[in-house]
Amino acid sequence: MTHTGSPQQLVDHLFRHEAGKMISVLTRIFGFHNLEMAEDVVQETFLKALQAWKFHQMPDNPSGWLMRVARNRAIDLVRRQQKLASLSEELSLQWQADTEHTIGQFFLDTEIADSQLRMIFTCCHPALHPEDQVALTLKTFSGFGVQEIARALVSNEATIQKRLYRAREFIKENEIAFEIPMGKALQERLETVHMVIYLLFNEGYNSIKADELIRYDLCAEAMRLAKLLEEHRVGGTPSTAALLSLMCFQASRFDSRIGDDNSIILLEQQDRNKWDKELIRLGYYYLNRSSQGDHLSVYHIESAIAAEHCLAPDFASTNWETLLTLYNCLLEKKPVPAVQLNRAIVLAQLKDLPAAIDIILDIPDIEGLLQHHYIYSAVLGDLYAKAGNLGEARKYLELARRLTPSTAEKRLLGEKIKALPPDNHRPNSPDGGDFPSFGHPISGSGS
């Protein structure tokens, strides 16, 4: 197998894809109260990889190399323990004279998958604060940095650091079991697990990185986790299928969202022939599977919204009336600013610009949102431009350009500002115009 790029690039890539698996297996061996020990072993393993691969030929199977080094380090640590009780209960019960064989069983593919699900569900323990659950899972399982978590949770880095510390201390003090719950406890935790996967995909779909609009690795990881959950006997619920369906529909548009010069291509201008037909087929497949239950989740509705866009052969054929009905339903279940924003965008397409603008201005704490999140300013600027209020349009588009970290977004917003007529020019009475440029990354349709 040929590996392109430098050893550092390969290690960075593998850390995102493999660290969560490794931590999950090692935590199952050491116990969740020894989570930091597991993380230390993973850090040591990747440092060894970087040092070894810089001076020697990189292995044909880098992932397998990492797992072997981590396994051997785990064996060393276990042999040094004076009391087995300091390790996981599962390992204590299975302990035999053959340490290597016993630990090796945890590194089988089926056991790795089981360990990953244990990690997700354990991080989402109901005794933890919900936001602490999400932060811990994103940090421990998916390798998110603190800045990425802050973006995903609409928070700041200091708050995220506190949440992570609080969650880890709680785990140590209360000796949280590393397990997949059953019965009612499973259902309680599934909602948080779904939210974590949803946030992971969202961060990839509309990345915080200045030079990378789509982080394909994060989206692929979210879809991998959803598929892992959907195929498991305890996680394969209709809501899981609906979430996986939603991500398939959204991922199908990747190749049409970015131009050859890394510019953003909005939904109206996208070449729908580039939409991935196989992912769309899978989206409908999982959406059909999700209809088997009697519970309507937010993921069912958001997937139906994404499916509606895939049904339209072109932008002009989009059924905006159906989308408004779906957003009305979604708003009842999920009354959050992002849904209100997307509903306003649909209203604008239905020629009701004044109502669309009023809805956005009436979003609670809109001033706080405008100060931190460019998307609200960008949509307002677009709508004001279409309504002929050029002063407000310029103000909000310029604010959005300052707020976004994305180079591609800054370029697009700059083009919009440059295209605005002089302030003394009054356009004809608006009829709704083009589709507003921005929408909620996963449930909206801006790009």
C-alpha cells in the first residue's frame, strides 16, 4: 500500500480515524476510571509512530501497526499492576495466566466495534450534565479539539475545558461502568448519542477551519458511527436510521458545493448531475427503514427536508410549500434559532420577505447570536438586499464577513457586498429573488 504525504500528515490523519478506537479498547481494559491512562497510551503510540516513520519506511498497514503498539503497551502496564482491582472489572473476571492472549481478545474487530459503542454510551451517562456528555464524547471518542467542541456546542473554550474537567472528575469519583446500557436506560442515552453524531457531521459539513469548508473526515466519521450504531442490535432504532438517512442526503451534495478554485457554489447554481446518486439511494433506503416505528424524531423531519431537495430535478422545481410544512413541524419539536432561521429562508422563497426578516429579528437573543455567528448576519444581509434596504444589507453582510473564519465564505460575502447597488439606488419591488445564500448546515439548504 502506498502512502502519500509526509509522516506527520499521515499521523494527523490516523489520529482522527484511529485514536477513538484505541482509547475505547484501552478504556475497556483499564476501566473508565483510568481514562487518562488510556489517553496517555494513545499519545505515546502516535509519538512512536511519528518518530519511527520519519526514519524508516512506513508500514503497509499503519492502523494495524498502531493497534499492535497500543496492545503491547497495554500488556506491559497490566503486568506491572500489583492489584487487578485497579483495572476494569471485565478484565479482572477474565484474567488468566496468559496475559497477552487475554488482552489480545479485546483487539479483535468485533470487540473493537463493541468497545466503541461502550465508549459512546458511557460518555453519555445520564448522571452527567447533557452538555458535559457531548463535550466528553467529542473529545474522547472523536478526537475533537477544544476549539472545535466550542464551535459545535455554541460555547467558548474556557467553558468547554471546565466541562471536560467536571465530567472526568465525576467519572473517577463515581466509578462509572464502561458498558452499553439496556432497556429504558438505553433509550434515555440514545438521544444524546444521536446528538453527538449529528454535531460531528455538522462540524464537518461547515468546518471552522479557515481553509477547509468541508471536513470530509469528520463527516465520514459521523456516518461511520451512525452505521455502527444502526447495525448494532441495541442501537438500530428508527431514529438512528433517520439520522443516517439525513447524513447520506447531505453528503450526496459534497462534490457540487465547492468549485475548482475552492469557491462556494450555492444550491441554486449547483450541478445536480454531480450529486452522488448512490448516497441519495442510501438516504431513501434508511428513510424507509426509519418509518418502521411509531416515534417521529427531529431526524425524521430533517431527513424528509433533505429528501425533498433531492426529489426536485432542479432548483425551480423545489416544493417550498411542502418544505414550509416540514419546518413548521420541526419547529414544534425543536424550537431553536437555527430552525427558525431556515423557516424564514423558506418563507422568503414563498415571496414573504417582510415576514422572513421579522422572524429572524424576533429570534431570542438575536444580538448575542449576531455577535458570534456569521450565518444569521449573512441571511439577514441577503434578505435586506432583496427587500431593497441596501444600508442594512451592507451592514449585515460586512458583519458576517468579519465573523466567519472561512476564507471561502469571506470571498463569497465580499462578492455579495461588491454586487450591491449604490445606496441611492432603489430596486424594483422585491418578489423574493434568489434563494438566500446560507442555511443551517445539516437541515437547511443554503449550500
